[in-house]
Amino acid sequence: MTHFIQEIAAKISALPEPMQQEVFAFIELMHLKAAHQTLLTQHDPALSEQVIEWNHPKEDEAWVTY
């Protein structure tokens, strides 16, 4: 294990268990995002460079209260 990973593990270990679960969920999300990006770029390498632009005012209005 690298020093950086050991430091991360120590910091996570010091957190209360509910926060450790949040960290774990975040790490799982990052793995899913990486896998999804890999699938997209394998299908169409140009997708890795595209930026999706959000332009849906009605949906933006619906989410204002959240």
C-alpha cells in the first residue's frame, strides 16, 4: 500500500461508521462513473471530449425547491 492510501485509510477509520458508509458509497459512485465513461469511450471515443450542455428551463424551475 502506498503512503497516500494508508493516509486515506487512517482518516476514514477515524470517522464515525455512518460517515465511513458515506465515503464507501462515494467511492462506489466514482467506480461506476469511471466504468460508465470507459464504456462510452469504447463505444465512441469522441464522447470523452464532448460536454453535454443543459438547457431545460422547465426542469430547472421544477428543481428550484430542492
